[in-house]
Amino acid sequence: MKFGKSICVLNVGGTRYAFTREVIRDFPLRRVSRLHACATEKEVLELCDDYDRDRNEFFFDRHAQAFLFIMLYVRSGKLRFVPGVCELSFYTEMLYWGLESEHLDSCCQKRLDDRMSEIGLDSLSEGDVGVSGDESHSPDGASVQRMALTGRAKWLEKMRKAFEEPNSSLGAQLLASVSVIFVIVSMIMLCASTLPDWDTAKRNTVEEHRIIEAVCIGWFTAECIVRFLVARDKWDFLRRPLNIIDVIAITPYYVTMAMARAGMPGAGLGVAGVILRVLRMMRVFWLMKLARHFLGLQTLGLTLTRCYREMVMLMVFVFVAMAIYSALAQLLEHGLDLGTQNQDYASIPAAAWWVIISMTTVGYGDVYPVTVGGRVLGGMCVVSGIVLLALPITFIYHSFVQCYHELKLRSARYARSLSAEILQ
């Protein structure tokens, strides 16, 4: 800033905030940080509503309480809606100061998506809140959006988004496409390895199989290492189930290679060899990686996460009914000793298998009652199973629809930002 005092005062809706020039220069809010680059009052007035040169005070005719919550975000890194303020009104304040919906906490993002879906909007733009195109697309617009990060931290954040958020940019989509290809190739190799003729084919083309496997494992290893290095919280990264599966699925390959170099083939390791083969089969869980790229799998995962109480309630219903019916079935078919003992119901755990396949209306036919009482009980078991399984379905269905709509809105926003990036 080439004018004014060393202390700058922001007056937002009557509430005053004092900052030094250095703080203004690195301020996380784009509109505020751009004040530092202004050379004349005319440029300043393009960013604020009024300016007092004597006091070096910048006036913004905006919502004071909304800006207070935005300042709490600047300090703590958590952005939430103001109680009692319309979500869309607060979102327009966010856009005015240079923030996006991605800066909101997940619970508030959900509220914003629900609110937009109610009025038929996919998103708001800076033009909707009176921000001129020159402000939002100025040459130095990207450089002044510092978010108080150093150059290295910005680079790490870009790398993290590229690997963790496939829809965040064109480069991230290319990386995601390559990762999907490697997952599919790895799954094909894993399925083919269980075929009876696989050993013969492997002996004939052993070098090609080794190269394909090495390339796939190498990609997954590099991807896992890079994602760990750029993760914001390393401990949180290590605790995620999918990351644990990645490590478990990759490790057997390197253990097998190390043992082969030491002259100990995996087939001759006894229990250790069995464990390695089990861990190697964990690669099938790499299919869960596809959830990052397909809306349907994301919807399923989000629905199960939000409906865990309903799922637990369903499991409780099933287990209680299974305990009651299995005890009665064992008594009627075997325990009364009426001369027609059914050995398939010799114990309550054995009868529980019949109960679960009857309640779910599967009915394999391998176990069935032969007494009149057992058949009556079987009919009651089937009917009650249908009723119990149907009770929580309504809650789960509505949650699924809501999650799908929410993720669809989020995907639409990503698609628009990606289109803007391509056009630029």
C-alpha cells in the first residue's frame, strides 16, 4: 500500500478492526488482502464503500455479525453459519469477502446444499452478490488469495487436492483416471490368478506378469507415499480405513520379494505363507478407491455413515428375533424328543442358521422343519422377518435420496469450477 498510515482500520457495519500493513498484505480474505496492492483512492473505492484518509479507515457496508463469524474462521480455521441468519445471505457475505462453500464445515455445507435445492439453485456466483468481473478475475487475483500460506504450503495444498479431491482440477481428474485404470488392471490380475490354468499361463509368460504386477504395485506405493507426505494431519491419514487397507495390500508384495531374494519362497513358509496370501487377497478392497470417482458409491457410503443408528437398530431387531425363534425351533424340532428328532436343529446355533435364511426370505432348502409346530413357527418367522426388515427402510431410503442430491449439487459445483479452469 503506497498511502495511509502503518495501521489500517476496517469498519464493517459499524464494527472496527485494526491491523498492520503486513497483516493486510497476507490477510486470508481476498478482498481485504487486495487493499495492500492499491495505489490510489480510486482503486481502494473499487474494493470498499468509503475510505477516510486521515484515519486510514476502510468502510464496508456489510453484515457486521456475519463478518465476525468470518473473522473467527480466519483465527480458528472453522467456518459456520451465523445463528438466525439465512444460509444464502451468509453465503453471499462469504462470496463478497472471497470465500467459497468449501471453506464451510461439512454440517454447514449440507445445510447450504439443502437450502439451494429448495429454491432450485445449484450455486451462487460472485456476480450474484455485486462483485465485478474485474475483481474476481484480475491478473493478480490468484496471487493475493494467500490464505496466510507460504509458497511451499500452497504447493502442498495443491498436491493434496490433486490426490484427495479428484474433481478439484483437470490434473486431479487425469490422476484419478490413471488410478482407476491401475485398480481395474490389478483386479483383473487378482481374479485371473485364481483360475485353474493361471499357473500354466504364468510359467509361459512369467516376465510379463511380473512387470504388470510390479508397475501396479509401484503406482499404488507412490500414490500412498505422496498422499501421506501432503496430508494435513499424518495421524488422521494413518487412521483412515482405506489407507490402512492400502498399506496391508501393498506390504505382501514387498515381503514376498524380500523372501524370494533370501531364497525362501512363499509356498514353503507354512502359516506365514498362508498369512501372506490372505493379506494379498486384501487387494480386492482397492475397489473401494472407486468411491472417490463414482457418485453412486459415494452416496452409498455417505448413507451408511449417516444411518448407522438405523442400521444398528435393524441388527438388534434381527438378533433378538433370531435368538427367540432359534430357541423355539430347537425345542420343537429336537428338544421335545417326540420320536421325530430333526438333527438339523440339534443345537440353538444350528437352528439360528435356519432362522436367518427364513427371516430374509432366502430359503436355501438345506434345513427345514418337519414337525407341525416347527412349520407353524417357520411361517411366523418369515412374516415377522419381512416386517422387521421393512421398519427402518423408510429412514434409510430418505437419507439415501438426500445424500444423492447433496453430492450431485457438490459435483455440479466442481464441474463448473473445472470448466472455468479449462476456459481460462
